[in-house]
Amino acid sequence: MEVLKQKEMSSGDRSLVEKQTERAAEVRLGLVTPARNEAAFLRGTIESVVAQTVKPVRWVIVSDGSTDGTDEIIKEYAAKYDWIELVQLPERKQRHFGGKVKAFYAGYEKLKSVQLDIIGNLDADITFEPDYFAFLLQKFTENPQLGVAGTPFREGTRHYNFRITSLEHVSGACQLFRLKCFEDIGGYRPIKTGGVDLTAVITARMKGWQTRSFLDKFSVHHRTMSSANHGVLKRAFEGGRVDYLLGCDPIWQLFRSIYRTATEKPLFVNGALCLGGYVWAAISRAERSMPEEVVRFRRREERLRLRQLLVKTLSGKL
């Protein structure tokens, strides 16, 4: 597990952090972690949560048919900490995002009897600093309109390019919802093709909530994605197809693909395949995974962002 080191702080900084921690501790956080064969990384995630200056009042880890020792790791920690609970689901043959949502709700049901302010969906393969939750919970106390909050994640040299990716997007690696917001959006939709976290965040904004990734902190993602060329190319085409299914605006997709063509390896191929996947899905009239009202809202946002990016580019500020 990568060790995340705290920066040196002055006494004044420590005093401020202590006050923020006290305020954050008044916010009741519940967590759910769907875990399917995560024995290689789960221990690091649990250690990160156990080390938090502000801990969840309850954390339900759902073993989604795991066969690799995941259950034994959860049982080990559940025996030490009464706020950690294991839920075991039977093994399923298919691995898809809809199944992950089902696992999340198996844990969410266990939290309904607990008084909570914030509900969090936490991946089983990330680590973060000890003040990670205190930092995010403080953001909720500062802004009553904040519905969804999180941070970027890092995976080796891979990270979000926030010149292109909006700060309003919150990564699914760790999404914290104000409970009222989560209820307003109807929770997560079981979308097999992916985009579960994206749909939730866009729907939250459509319902009038604010969503935000805060760059002051980050999590580290430990499950490395395939680096083989055929894996990258297949992922680019499939990503474009899923973009269509999730209602991405065609003009935004065109400019996004051009940008990827010039900046992502293999050059000229990655972006072209992404656009090809989108066009193929459109030609084949694939059924969209996102509700039509959310699609319309998403497209309005993307066209506004595109205009803003073009203005910045022309003015030399990007």
C-alpha cells in the first residue's frame, strides 16, 4: 500500500485542522463498499478508513460473491471494530456495473436503521490520508447546497485533466452524498454498461444540488488498468459507445475525440476509435441507458462548457 504522508503544519494550521475535525465529527457518515475478489487491495482500504480522524458511524462491506479471501479479511476487521459489518452475497457468473449497484443496495439496506447525514460509496481498492473524510465532511458543513463531494484519484501517472474534466464531476472511487440528495435522485441506477456514478452526479445537478471534486486531496487507486495496446484500443472504442448510451452531446464528443487524438497514446488512434464507438452506437440506434430528461440536461451542460473552453482557448487562458 502506498503510504500517504502528511505535510508539516504550523501550530496555527494544526489549530484550524482540529476545529475543522471537531465540526466534521458532528456529521454522521455511513459507508458502503461493494467488494468482489478484492483481497489484493482491500486491507489497504480498510486501514485507510480505520486511520481516519473522523470515522464512519457504520461501514458495511458487501462481499459480492468473492472467492479469493475477501470475506476473511472483512471478518478479521469486523471482529476488531463494531462499526464494520460484513454482508455476503452469493457468487454470480457475470461481472457488470448493474451487479455492483445491487451489492451497494445490499449494504445500504443495513444503514437504513442508522441515523445518518452523509452516505458514501467507497471502492475497495483505494487509499487516502487520515484526514480525508474530515476534509470532505467539512465541505458539507460549509455548504448546505452541496449534494455530492469527492476528490480526484491517482493511478500511477494517470489523473484527471481538469482543464477538460469539470470540477463538478465526482469520481466513483469515493462519492459522498448528502442523504437528502441521494434520496432526491432515487439513488444509483443499475446500468450494466457503466456510468452509474456519472448518472448520479448529473441527476443531482439536475435536481438543483451542487456537486464538486476538491483538488486539495486525492485518493490512490491501486488496481492498475490494462496497459496492453489491444486493451487500450478496445477500451477507447467501448468508451465511445458508452458515451453515446449515456447521452453525451455529439458536438462535445467530436471535440473531445479530437483532443484525445492529439494527447493520448497511441496518438491519432485513441480519439478516432472513441469517436468511432460513438458513431457506431448512433448508427445502430443503441438504446440509451440514461433517462431522456437527464440526457437533455447533460447536453445543455456540455455545450455550455464547450463554449467556455473555446473562449478560454481563443483568449489564451486554457
